[in-house]
Amino acid sequence: MKLKELYAALKELSPQNSYCLNDYSKESTNVLEYNKKKKLWEYYFLDEREGKGDFRTFNTEEEACEYILDDAIECIKTFRDADMDAVKEKYLRADKSVS
């Protein structure tokens, strides 16, 4: 898998763009870039203060893209589950207040 396929998969998995890759218009984003000097792919989280976190390196674009896709799937699952739990709690509370 190359970047083109990764972007397509991320778009399909996360239409609301809950997982951002190289989207510098967001307050924070995940970044994948090729470091020509080190001849490595670097992947990290860039926060709004331009601090880098969760830094990882890969020898190939394919390795990096596969890792990112797996990471995105886990991230999206976590957000989806949290959203579903929040909705459930909201309606459980509403149901108890009606009783």
C-alpha cells in the first residue's frame, strides 16, 4: 500500500475525518513524511503547538502506510465506541428523568 491507497482507505473509513493525516489546517494532525537525509519514513502526531509526539520511523512507505491504517482503524473504533457510549448514557439519563 502506498500513500494514495492509504488516503482512499482513510477517507472511506472516516468520512467525518476523525483521523487526520497531513492535514495542517487542523489544530492537530498525524504526519507522515519522508526524511531524505535519514532515508526513513517518519510518522508522528503534531499538536497545535507544533510539538511532536508518538514518533515512529519506517524503512518503507508500505510499512508506514500499513501501520497508519491499523492505527487509524483502532483510533476510529475508540472514537466510535466512545460516541456510542455517550449517546447511550444521554438517553439512559433522559429515560430516568422521565420516570
